[in-house]
Amino acid sequence: MTPRLPTPRARLVVAAVAVATAVALLPAPAVQAARLPSGFTARTIATGLVVPVDMAVAPDGRVFVAEKRGRVRIRRGNGSLTTFLKLGARVDQTDERGLSGIALDPDFATNGYVYLDYTRKATATVGVHNEVIRVTAKGNKAVAGSEKRLFRLDRQRSTHHVGGALEFGPDGKLYVTSGDSQRGASAPQLSSLLGKVLRVNRNGTIPKSNPYYGRLQGRKRAIWARGLRNPFKLSSDGRRLYVNDVGEQAWEEINRVRGGKHYGWPAKEGPESVKAYQPPVFAYQHGTGNKRGCAITGGVFYTPEADASRPFPAGMTGDYFFADLCRGWIRRYDVASDTAKAFATDFPTRQLVDLEVAPDGSLLVLRLNGKITRIRHSG
């Protein structure tokens, strides 16, 4: 992570950079194990990942992990790690750039499609930019020659605020986030793909049902929602799509993604209601303690499979679990009651970066220090 200000109060901007840097910036935790609600246990199920930033869980329980430097690894059922794919020297890893997003096709069990969002180095004709590609999995390896570029984003103006999340929405379309590249003025502009959530078909074409399709041309027709700063993670429960947007001076936001909406950046951040902008469904302030934080990262709806063997208590089903990078906590937002409640606190070394639900109903926690933790309910 990279501090914005060289003072003790400087907050950390979300970035998948060297773990040594992250550890150096964060004070040592007071406890050696995460504190969980009664009836829950946590166990490390993978170590040795190198600056992992995102993960996706296959129907058979394998965990696909995207490492910042451009490598995809698989945590297999026996606990071992294997390399699925290496993107190689084309990946720009500067600051917050790199391989940032991974998603599996809704029909992954039959077609084996794996989607990736990464920062590509400048070429002779195009500056540094993110692009979305698709590869085909066969077993634990990507099929040689199966890579297809689906979508190219705009040239980046900064090494920060990259975005890069991928998620299939309730409509089966692929949603892609793009940060403002530290050019806040670009976020509301329809002439730029920066500071947006984009919506494309599985093959990379742009749906005609996108809200600006008739007004815009070319790749800009992919714009679905705008006015975001650093939209870091997406999650859908089959009905809703949420995006975690990393704030600047005071607030972190969870926004419900809707077509044609403007979320206010850079004119506003946080929960204040402004008629012209879509307010977040939930926001929390910067600071210390288990209700405040510095940078919202992982988020996932807890919607376990019907046959999950270790589901959480029924009252948690449908809740939106979200994590803060440098405070080391996970909270859950109860959509029905519009309230957020504590879940887990005091993760050692903190650095929580992604959350996913496994087929057995457990919650998987990915950390920048190279570990995956599995949280289970004993019931």
C-alpha cells in the first residue's frame, strides 16, 4: 500500500504492492488470531501466494487466485497450490497496477472460461491500460492458445486508482470496474471510461440495452454507471450488484450498481443525500476501532448453495460481508434492516483484500500476505 501523506494519520490507499511495504506501514496487531463470533472457527488453508489480490471459487471447491504480478494459481482440494497461468512481462505492476480481477463464467463447469482484468504495459500504439481477457481452463491449466482479448479500457493517467474488478451480474452480463486514475474530473464524464462500472457481453461485445448505447460511440457504449473513485470489488447475490468504492478523505462506500446512475465522485463522497447523485447503501468513516477504517476492500453476499454442508446461521444468509484493508476487520451489512454489524476483528497483519463464499458455506478470506483463511460455523 502507498501512503497518501507522510504523517502518522495518513490513510492507506488500496494497492496490491509488495507485502513487505504493507507490513512496514501497519502497526503490529495486538493479538495473534482473529476474533470471531461464538461458534465460528478460522483456519489457514493456503500460504505462499505472492501479493494475491482477488480470487474466484469453482463449483468443485478449487480456488483460483490472481496474483498482482500476473500469475494465476489454484488452491486445490488437497491444499496444494499449482500455477494455472502466467501472463508474463506484459503486465505493468507499478503501484496499484497489475493483475487485479478474476471471474469464472456462470457456465464454468461446462465451458471452462476464466476472465481476467490486468494492466498492460504501453505498446507502440496504445499507452498503459487495463484489458479484459478470457482463457479456457482444462483441469488445472489454461489451454495454450485459448486467450482472447475481450475489452480494452482507456489509457491510464496515474499508477493509482486502477479498479479492475470483474463480476457476473444478475443478468448474466460481465461487469468491469475502472478507477479514475487520480483524475477525478473523468469519473462523471461520458467521454471517458475512467471512474466507471462497465457492462459487456461474455464475448466482449457491448449490449444494446446499456443506458448510453444510443448516445455514445465505440467502447464508451460500455458505460453502465459513473462517478466512482476507485471501485475495487464487485459482488452479486443474483438480484443485486454491489460495488465497494474506496474513498479519499473521510468515507468508504458500498454502492448498489444500477444502470445510468451517477455516484457523485468527485463532487461528493459518503452518505450525504444530494438529489443529482445516487447515495451509497452504506458508508463508514475513517478512523480507529471496529466501526471505522481506512480502505474498503473485499465484499461478498453470503448466499451459500442450498446443499452447503457448513452454512452460517440462517440470520446471516443474504447479508453483505465486507472488509477493511488496514483495520483488519470484517463486518456484515444486513440488507433487510439496513444495518451493519460486527463479524470478525483483529486479523493478524490485517491486509484483508478479498472475500468469497465456498461451496460448503464457509467464508474465504484472502490477504496480501499470501494467505487464505477459511471461516466456518460449527453448527
